[in-house]
Amino acid sequence: MGSPAGRGASADSRCQTSFASAPPVSEANLAGKAVRGTRTSLLGLAAKVGLQIVGLLVLSRLLSPADFGLVAVPVAAVGVGEVIRDLGLSVAAIQAKELSASQRSNLFWANLVVGVLLCALYIAASRPIAAAFGSPEAAVITAVLSSTFVLNGFAAQFRASLNRDMRFTALVVADVVAATLAIFVAVVLAANGAGFWAVVTQYVCSAGVGAVILAAAAQWWPGMPSSLAESAHLVRFGASVSAAQVVAYLGNNADTFVLGFTTTPQRLGLYSRSFQLVVAPLGQFKTPLTTVALPVLSRLRGDGQRYARYLRVGQAALGYGVIPIAAVAICAPAALADFALGPQWSAAVPVIQVLGAAGALQQVSYVAYWIFVSHGLGNSLLRYSVVAAVVRTAAILALSPLGPVGVAWGYVTGSALMWPVALVWSCRMAGVPLRPVLTGAGRIVLCTGTGVAAAWAAVSALDAPAILEVLAVPCCFALVYVLAAIVVRPVRMDLLGLWDLARRFVRRGG
């Protein structure tokens, strides 16, 4: 393919044409891209979740809860810097209606320079971080993990370029290959007694491999930085989004920080692994939908009717698709813990059950993020994120004396309170009709709530192996969905919309 540097000029020329302005997109063309993109992303999601489950099954049996607890706080601390590192510039590049070659190059260098600076800052701060949490091992773990700032800073605009061009297959390949190699390395190290270093290496390996593949796939190389004046509006929007993401990250990880200060690595490890088993995989389901939704909704923000139609399908996919998976943790937590983690993790069962509800609420509220970002409302997103983080953190602190289960309940409480607020706030600020979004959310609550009740009753009545209890939950949801579709016309329309989307996955070419 030649050296990337050698292709720089011609690649930039091509992107001047393809990125300078987004041409009008026909309904059929946009629908086709959305369907193909969602299909590709969901296939990638299935592969990543499968890999995540394999890694979870194996590493949970090779490592102790304390090993995961030692890594949990450094990972959460580095995560704050990771959100800052991006500066919201990836989102700014994806949602911008126009993006020139020089603007894209400026964004690349900004991401990379900030990544290098954050790496140096976290290495210098590693000992104070370790002292704050009373964990000597956290110093060296934080220092090693800080290398991911440089790797992800390098990869950020390559990923954004592929996303903006709707080249979803390349994104999926990069993520799946990186995850596969990272898990393989982690398992080999864990099997040879590396302890918590197996988990640390998994993070670094994933970032490094992903960066190489994304750069190779993007078929673009940045030029030298130029005048920042033409990129100023992108930086301003990105800064607002980045600040909102930092605040949201702190609110979403308040549970880990609170437990890091108040409990032992063993108990933190139980909570952390429960979170990785339940909430993290659920978060993966919104990733492919967001990958497709942001560029599609951003192009439709001037067409209210089409925007509302696509938003309704996305909201239905999040709600009807994610909650049945979360219900496995809610209705069959003991079976899930025994199957996925092993008998030595039985103390995590009540935490897993509560986090199932937290994960469901967190994912279905994400439609508000789509609305904020697709309309370029970075400042509004920041203000909402501050309120949401304060509410969630207050709930977690209030219930933290009850230990990991109390912290999990705090997470649920904060998420439940902010879901309707998020929908109202985003719709009002964006001028999106509120009633269809709220009624859609109400249908999701009633339908999936009935599914949870049916699954709970079925699992309680069963005296069966763990795997059968787990499988009983989606079966109950399928039955409830069929009955609801027969009886309630709006639910039938929601599910038919998802069914039509599924048929397109099969019928349309890649």
C-alpha cells in the first residue's frame, strides 16, 4: 500500500472533496447505509461480546477478586484522562456538516499532543493517586496504563474518519482483532501467574493493536498543522462535549471511586467484576447503534419528520433490545454468577442483580445523548451532565454505608431519576417533539416491565440447571413481546419497525 506519509498529499486532496460538504442523501441511500452500518456493527458487537464473555469466563477463574480490585481504581482514574484526551474532537469531526483536510489534520495533532501531555501528567501523578487510595500497586499500574493516552490519541481521528465515511466494516475489524489479541495475551499471562498484570496488559495491547489497524484502514495521513482559525468552531463544540463526557464519566464511575476510598480490594474486585459482567456488556450494545445513529441523525437534523422516524427506531432498539439482556442479571443472578464467574464469586450475586437494573436504565437513556450531539448542543449536554453526575453521586454516597450493594442501589436510583429528565431536557433544547419520545419510553417500560415480571416468576418456579434459568429469561420476553404486539397497536408498530430493520439486515448487500 505504500507508506502513509507518501500518500499524505493525495489522501488530503481526496478528503477535501469527500469531506468538504455532505451532499444531500436520498431516503433509500441513507436507509441503506444505516441498515448496512447497523448490521455490520451488530455483527461486530456479537463478536466483541462473545470475546468479552470468553475473557470473563477464563480470567475470572485464573485471577482473584483482589487482582481485579487492584486494577479497578487506576482504570477509573485513567478513564477520566481518556475522556479529556479526546477533547470531544472525534464527535466534532463526525457531526460536522463540513470538514476540510486541514481541519482534520489539526484535529489529529490536537488529539495526539494532548495524549502525550496526559501520559506525562499521569506518570508524574501516579504516586499521589496510589497514596490517595492506599494502594501502592496503583502507582505502577497507573503509569503503565497512561501509555494508552498516546495510542488512543494517535488513533482518534482515524477512527472518526472511518465513522464519518460510514466505513463500519473497518471499524468492526479493528475492534474485534484488537480485542481478540488482547484477551489472548491476558489469558496467557494469567495462566503463567502474572496476576493483575494480565489485566493491565490487556488494556494496553487492545489500544496498541487497534491504533495500528485504524491507521492502516483509514487510507489517510494527516498533513502538518495549519492555522487553527478554521478549526475553532470544532474545538469549541468538542470542548463542550468533552467537558460533558468528563462530568458524565465521573458520575458514572462514582461507585468505583467511593468503594476505592471506603472498602478493601477484595470487595471492590467483587463489585468491579460484577459491573464488567452486567453493565459493561450492556454498554457495548449502544456502541454500534451510536456509531450509526450519530452520522445519520446529524444529516437529518434539518428534516424533522425523518429525524423523528429514525430516532423512534433507535429508541426502540435500545429499549426492547437491551432490557431483556439486563433482565438475566435481574431475574437469575445466582445462575449468571455461577455460569460466568464460578462458585468463588457467590458473594457478588446481590450486586449483579441490582446492577442489572442500573445497566438497563443507563443504556435506554442514551437516546438523549444522540439528540444533544446530533443537533450540536454541546453546552446543553454539559449542563445536563453536571446535574446527572451530581444526582447519581449523591445517591451513591447516601447509600454507600451499605457496602457494594448499597452503592449499586445508589447507581440505580440516580439513573432512574435522570432518565425522564434527560429525555425532556434534550428534546426541549433540540426542538424535537417530546410526546413521541416520552410515549415511546412509556411503552418500553410497560412492555419490558411485564417481561421482567414474567421471567422472575418463571425462574422462581424452575428447579433447573443454571444455563436453563438463564435461557428462560429471553424466552419469557419473547412471549410477552408477541402478546403485546397482538394486543397493543403502538407496541406492534415499534416491534414491526425493528422486524423490518432485521429483514433488511438479511436482504441488503454489504
